Amino acid sequence: MPVILVVDDEPLQRDILKTILDSEGYETHTAASGKEALAIAGNIQPDVVLTDLRMEGMDGIELLEAIPRKPVEPSIIIITAHGTISSAVEAVRKGAFDYLTKPLDKDSLLLNVRRAVERSFLLKENIQLQKELFKKFNIEGIIGKSPKMQKATDVMKKVAPSTVTVLIRGESGTGKELVAKAIHYNSLRRTRPFTAINCAAIPDNLFESELFGYEAGAFTGALSRKEGLFRITDTGTLFLDEIGDLSLPMQSKLLRTLQDKEIRRVGGKEAIKVDVRIIAATNKDLEKELSTGNFREDLYYRLRVVNIELPPLRERVEDVPELAIYFMNKYNREFGKRITGIEPAALKALSEYHWPGNIRQFETVIERAILMNDKNVITVGDIRNELWSGELKTSFNFDIPDEGLDFENLEKELMKKALAKANGIATKAARLLGMSYKTFLYRLEKFHLNGYSTKKNE
Ligand SMILES: Nc1ncnc2c1ncn2[C@@H]1O[C@H](COP(=O)(O)OP(=O)(O)OP(=O)(O)O)[C@@H](O)[C@H]1O
Ligand SMILES: [Mg+2]
């Protein structure tokens, strides 16, 4: 129930307001002076404070300035007598939500209070969401006690509070984006925007307008001005993902922006100052890209003021047990399961695997092992099943499990997967498996898989 605090030194006015607000379902408290209001505000934590402007002792504006804004900020409505509008305007300038003039009209009173409550609730919700973000992207929450990971988190803690540019490097799925967010949400910019753009996924012309925005008429279809990411992210952090894939012309545009700290919209002349912290990431060998001339050296040095190397999972197997428990708890919660542990042999299998997709792949394996599990521990069999079916999708670099495998079954699964990938087109599936169409058909018959093939040809 929204909590309202009515402050007025006239008992009659207080009572009228309380009666009206109570009957609307608000929890209404009253105070006869600013001092009394301050004394109870901490306990009742009002969503809205409705205060008279002119009072003996502390007036409405003084109360407005003194009222605690933490843990939540109340919306303050000032009530003024006719003829003191200028003080009301001053009050709004000092942060009051709105003002009402006497004599009070019941409808506009209730409308104002409702809006003020909405604002306070939104503020509360924002604070809650922010808290969740800060918790989710806490540097301490990044799993890994191995020396290589510790080194990375030490650097993160050191650089987070500053605005220094950071280059994060690591194979796919090693946590580059997670680290970028952790740096932002542990920086002084944490309440400011964090935005991300994938440099590999966007063609140059679009990329430019995405980053810098455009003016109306800059190109066909540019009907009105649009702000780009640099503007949207002003005073926040911009994450440039897959920076190694940025084209040379875009590299030089980006470099200029970083040097001048200003942008121009596409089709615009005006230079606009921007204050954006850059965090970039890549899984490419940038030094190699430098030597082949695919990456500008000056941009490279500008980006790698601080360099964070995220080790592949196979180089930090010490972290496997902690990661396994972490994801086990996560997916227990998510799927409402009660799996209590992971067999030592399963942990061993997880540690010995080479993890080409790193933590992302690791997470998926645990997720599926939990989902499929109807016992209360994860066994080595669960893990092998998951690793094995994952492997089929990615590469053939897999070991034959100790308990052996069923070759015919494997062949059958491969054919089904090929057919699924080829949308049921048999000739295409045969090609995917490097088989002649005739051999493929023969096997379809043999394994009774005809139903999986919807047509022979495109
Ligand atoms: N140390 C870690 N602790 C917990 N979760 C992690 C850790 N590292 C990565 N993850 C999780 O693994 C997944 C992949 O991480 P992320 O997307 O940051 O990787 P990436 O390096 O950006 O990958 P890609 O190169 O494929 O874009 C995410 O769900 C992330 O939360
Ligand atoms: Mg990523």
C-alpha cells in the first residue's frame, strides 16, 4: 500500500487530507511540523510527502531539502496558498515533484498523488533492477580461482573504477562480454548506460550510422535524425565486440573518434562531444592482423591500454569443480531440480575434455545434464552423453568412451542430423556426409529412416 506523509501545521487541513487519502486506500501519516516529519520519515519511508509551504519553524522547502533520499526517494508535493506561486516554482526547481494551490481541489489532489506514487514506485523498481545488475555482474561473482583467472580479475578490479580503455582477449565463450559488463557495473559509470555492438555482424555503412547516428536526409530512408550509440552511451560504456573484424575504413573512423572525443552524425557537419568509455573484445590474434595489415597499429595501441587475457577453460581445469557446482545450482533453480552433486568420475571427464566452446559450452553441457537427469547426482554417463552429442555437432575430435559405443547407432544419429540440417532433402544430406546418394538411400532403408527424408531433391 502506498505510504503518504501529510505535513501541515493546521490541524483541520491535516485531518481533511488524511480523511480523503485514507478513503482512497493510502496509508496516511501526519506530522504537525517539518521537524516532526523528519523524525518519522525514516521509520515510515513515505512514497509521497504532501507538505504545506508556509509553516512555523521549518518551511516546506527546508523540509524538501532535509528529507532523506535514501534508501528510497519520496516524491514531494508542495501545497501553497494563492499568491505564492513563485515559491512553488522554486520548490520544483529544488526537486519537488509538483505543487498544488489552495484551496485544494479533490480531483487534482488525487491525480497528483497518484502520479507521485507512480514515480516513487518506478524509482524503487529502478533501484531494485540496478541492485540486481550490480550483483549479477559483480567481479567477485566471476568464477575462477586458478592463477590465470585470478590475474584477470585482479586487473579488472584495478581498472574498473577508472575510465581507461580495455581490450579483452580470449577464445569464444571464455567470458569476454561478462568481463566487459563486470568492469562497467563496478565502475563509477555503473548507473549510466552500457551498450554493445558486434563489429563482425554489421556492414560498414550501417555500422557507421549505428555508431554515430545520422541526420534527416543523409541517405534515402533517413527520414528523421537518429542518434548513434556514441551519443546514446554518453557518460557510459560502449562494448565493441569482435573488434578484430572491423574493416580498415571503419577502424580509422573509430580511431578519430577516440582521439578527438567527438563524433559527427552521418550527413551532419556539427561536431558533438562525447564521453564514452570503450571496452573492446576479440578472439582474433591481433598481432597477426597487424603484421598482415588488416588491423591499424595506432588503433591497436589506443585500445590495448589495458589488456585482459581470458584463458581457455582447458588451461584452467582447476576451476572445473567450482564452475560445475555453480552451474548445477543455477540450473537446479531454473528447472526446479534437486540434484545434490556431481560424481568424481564425472568431474574427471569434465576436466579432461578440451572445451573448444569454453564456458559457454561447459554451461550447456551442465544445463542439459541437469535437465535430462532423473537421479540425484550427475554421473559420468550423463556427462559423456552430453559431450558426445555436442561433439557430433562441432568436430570429430572425440575420444571413444571407456564403456565403448554403438557404431550403428552413431551412424543412424549422424544420418538423422544430416537430414535435419538438409531440411529432409536426401541428396543434400548425402552430400553433407560425403556419401553417394545411392549409399545414403541404402542406409535409409536399412535403418528404417525413410520417414526422416521428405524429398529426394530440392
Ligand atoms: N568465469 C565465469 N563464471 C561464470 N560464468 C561465466 C564465466 N565466464 C563465462 N561465463 C558464462 O559463459 C557464457 C559465455 O560468456 P560470454 O558471452 O561472456 O563469452 P564471450 O567470450 O563473449 O564469447 P564469444 O566470443 O562467443 O562471444 C555466458 O553465459 C557467461 O555468463
Ligand atoms: Mg561475446
